[in-house]
Amino acid sequence: MSGQAVISVENLGKSYRISHQAEHQRYVALRDVLTDKLKGLSRFRGRRHARPLTEDFWALKDVSFDVRQGEVVGIIGRNGAGKSTLLKILSRITEPSKGRVRIKGRVASLLEVGTGFHPELTGRENIFLNGAILGMTRAEIKRRFDEIVAFAEVERFLDTPVKHYSSGMYVRLAFAVAAHLEPEILIVDEVLAVGDAEFQKRCLGKMQRVADGGRTVLFVSHQLPAVRALTTRGLLLGVGKLVRDGSTSEVLNAYSSSLSEQNAHEASHARPSWAIPLIKRVLLKDKHGDETKHIALGSGCTIEVVIDGMQRRLKKPVLGLVVNHSMHGPIAGVNTRMKPPGSPWQPLSSGILTATFRELPFVQGRYLIDIWVGDGSRDLDTLPGALVLEIVPDDVYGSGMIPFDTHGPVLLRPDWQIEARC
Amino acid sequence: MIASSSEIARDLQEPVFDLTLEPGSAEKHYWLDLWRYRELFIILAMRDISVRYKQTVIGAGWALIQPVLTMVIMTIVFGKVAGLHSDGAAPYPVMVFAAMLPWMFFSSALSSASQSMIGNANLISKVYFPRLIIPASSVVTSFADFVVSLLLLIGLMSWYRFPPSWNLLALPVFIGIAFLAALGLGLFITALNVKYRDFRYVIPFLIQFGLYATPVGFSSTVIREKLGEKFFLLYSLNPMVGVIDGFRWAILGKNSPIDIRSFYLSLLVVALFLGLGISYFRKTEQGFADII
């Protein structure tokens, strides 16, 4: 893509002043300001008053990148990585504290569906209101009015106040207005999280067409499949910094591996406060009993959990496992209460709990395994993401082909049959 | 220094950007932006007006009942009970109503402007536009009520067979001053209200207090007669004194001569508040999205 740069971000930074004294309140009360002043007046010299500590917090720091015309860029990162701050600066809601952004062309940002919708107003009035808020002129809205109404499928309710709309209709109308903006640059935040699956699909389709029309799109989402489907380039943010800038698949891989590494690394920190640290070590072994990180597709593995209860004795030791997929979230779970071991586990205070799988029913990809240890019905310890398990492609079907990982994480191995009827 | 050919080529292609965002950049195009967003301003004002008249069952009736009842009470309390005199030969109710118009507009503009930013918090944190639009459009909304009660004044004047003079042609000027007075103080209070969230408890009191510090139920000449010339000039520091005297001069004609010094004084205070309001609002505006 050889379009010229339409967004140029140089050394962008945004800082917020946070007060340690009143972390939960963002605004000041006049009462407090006045009493502080009075206290200051009445205080005698010599006694120094500890000022409320304030500190600059950089939500975004030294971020630089260019976006060329027609590019569709996905912005990803964990919560607090600075995605929203970046979008807020690009859409001018807040000013940068450092650096600069240069933009060519009209920007429309969609940080929320239905911003400014008023329940008392009719669908028709809200279309004009919302359109104006999103930056359309009255003439433009008039020109596209019929299209908007058709897309939202609310023809019959145009003159009904939107407070009588079903939530589905409300969202459809709101998205329809936004979808018919004709900006050169479209900034979209996690707005697709609303609405039913069918509608989400239509929205994605609409955005795809916007992108195909040569317009530039910046897209933030936690729905990684949507990012993968829509964008060609990715920006990965981590704690206010630009960590990676490259093709979508490259950046998504970097993101999921950083997630799992971080999870594995932070495993001991990720323990909930109630957990008693019994789990000392978690090992993954392949079917030959060798320690590994990679398991071949369709093959089995063994998970060993080393526990040390110190003085505590587990009367009825319980082991639980939850398998998480990097995109789909938790996908499977089992424990020794629902599927008891062949012979009941005896009380112990330290030892090794082992789970053996003859075959893992998952397709190639990266999985995180949470380990749970309990005593009877009581949970004692858990290590979320204790184990990173990579399932690598293998000729599991003997056909030289592997399953599609885009169709979900479950490995299916059916026996087919055909019966001819004349 | 020798630039490589590719660098030169890149320099030639250096794109032209039409918007630069950097610390303090919003300040530069402030008034231009305000002009660009004029349609949004109109639509927001229309929204507030249409919601206001849809929500109350009596709709426009409310804009009529409120000033009429207040006018009746004030006529009884100040005209009958306290026995204060009217301006010249003007009927007391007409004199009161001529002041009720700008006062009700002023007070409702102040209270709705001060609530407007918090009422539109979701807009402010999700979309960019010059924030000045929000309190300004709520002042316009109060202006709609003002127009409705203006019709009422016409009815009242024909009821009392009190014909207007040519002075009435100057009324738009005083309406303009009333508008600027409401906008200036409104912006100031709005900004304070976003910054200090407990300031809103002070506003109803300020308005209540203002009603008695303003010659609504009585003529401003009463103040001069009873409290002296010096106090009257001090009294004129209340910007609404000049506005109300102007309204009465325009509506009641020669019955209500205007004191030009006091009028200029009020005008000066209006200008001062307008400047102060706009500059304070703009100073705090940048942070609104971060603190609201």
C-alpha cells in the first residue's frame, strides 16, 4: 500500500496527575479546597504540613507511528495499555501532554454506539442529533437518511420516541448512523461488543466495505478474531508504550505469546488472595515422559503438580484443571471430584498429583492451563495460567492436512460412513 | 550534509496535514472550531427545547404559568402589602412583568447552564467539539421560554390598555445584553461546577439571593429614594439592574426613565463577567474530559 501518511504520531505522551490522598475521586470539592486554605491560615509556623502527594502518571509515553491512507490498523493491548487514551487523543477528546499528532482528512470516531441519543426524541430526531454529534452536516444526513433507516430496519418506528425501542432496535439505529459516516479516517473502539451475533456480522461487513473503499480505519477490540479478520496491520501497546508494529498476524502472535509469557511469569502474583501457596511446581510431559512445551496435535500428555502443604495435611486431595485458549477464553475443565482417580487418593501433605491425557482434543495453537488444588469441596490454592501448552501441527488424520484453527479449538476425529441407496 | 536520493524523494512527498494536535493546539483554532460546529450547537439547542416541551405534560403552558403566578405574588406583596409605587403611570403588574422576563431568563439560564456539562458528561467523554457549545445551547433553551413569555407580555399590555412607545424598538438591544449577561455568568458557574462538584449546592442560593438583590418586584427608583444615590450606584454593580432598567425603559416608555450612569455600570459588569466567564471556561475546558 503506497498511500501517503494520513496520520503521523510523533513521541506522543499523555500524563494524568494522580493524587495519592484521594485516589478514588477525580474531581475536587470546593469544601475541601476552602478548608485546606483555612487550615493553612490558622496553622502556626514551624509545623510543616505534609502536602497531599500528587504524581504524574503517564498513560502513554513516546509513541510514534504513521498510518497511510487506506490502511486498516488494529490496536491491541491489555487493559491499561493506553489504547483508549490513544483513541481519545486522536479523536481530540483530550489533548496530548507531549509530542504531536498530525492528521489529514476528516476524522470520525466511534467510541460508543449511540452517543447523545435521547430517549424522549423520536428515531428521526435522534438520527439528526447523533449524526451532528458524529460530525455530519445536516445536508449529508438528509442525503443518507433513507439508507440509514433501511440499514437499521426501523422504518415503521421512525416517529416513535426511542425509549419505546427494544434494545436491539436501539443499537441497530445507533450503529446505522455511525456506519453511514463518510470520513476519510474512521476510529472505532470496542463498539461491536453490543448487539446480537447476526448484527455484529453485518457491522463487520459494513466496516469491511468502508475499508475496501480506500478509507483509513483504526480499530480497537478485544475480539481478536475480529481484529484478524478486518485489519492488515497491528499496533501492540503495552503499559503506555508501542511494543510492536507490524502485520496483524505477527502482532497478534506477539500479543498472545506476551500474554502467556506474562501469565507464566506472573503466575505466583496472579494467585488470588485467599490461596494458600501449596503448588510448588507444574510440569508438562509428553507421552514418553520427557518434559516439554510442545505437544503434537492429537497426541497425549501428562501434567504433574508438585505440592507442599508444609504442616497442612490434605485429607481428600483434589486436583482441577482449566484449559484456556488465547482467544476463546476457558474452553474445558475437569477435576478429580467429577472424574475420580482409579483408586481414591490418600491423605498427604506433600507430593505429586498427576493427570494423564491419552489424547488432547484440541487443535494446534497455544493454551494456558490453570491448576486448582483443594481438600474435599474446599479450594485451597490455584495458579491461573500455570502452564503454557503449545499444540503443534501434526499429520493426525494421516491425510497430510490439519484442521482449521479458525473453526474453533476442538479437535474432531469422526468415523465417516457412506451408504448408497438406489 | 548530503542527503541520500531516497531521503530527498521522501521529503518531496512530505504530505500536507490539515490538523495538528499537540499540547495547547486546541487554543489556536478555538473560534474557527466554534464556527465549524455551529450545526451541532443548533441541534443541541433544538434537542433541549423539544425535550423540554415534550416532557412536561402542560408543555409550553409551564413557561406561561410560572411567570404569571410569580407576577401576581409580587404585585400583591410589593404593590399592595408594601405599598410601593410603580414607574410613572404604568400598571404595577406590567412593571413587574417587564422585569420578570429578563430575570426568569437569566436565572433559568444560570441554573440549566451549570447543570449542562454534567448532564452531557457522556458526550464530553466520547466526542470532540468545543465545550462552549453545551452551556451556550442551554442558555438558548432558556431563551425559548423567554420568547413564550414575551407573548404573554403583549397580552398583559393589551389587557391593561397600556400602549408601548417607540422605545420598544430598542428592546432587542436589551435582550442582547440580557443574553450576554446570562452567558458570561453561566460559563463561569459552569466551569466552577465541573471543577468543584459541590458548587451546585451554592447555585440555588445564589439565584434566590439574586432575586432580592434585583429590582424585579419593585422599581429601582424605590432603591434610590430610600437608600440614597451612593447605594444606588453600588446596587447597579448587579448586572441585572441595568438589564431590567433597560427592559422597563423600552416597555414602559417615558414612565420609566433610565439612569445612564447606572446603566453603563451594569453594562461594564456584564462585559467583565463575559470576558471572565469565557477565559475561565476555556482555561478549564481542556481538562473537562479528564475529570468529568
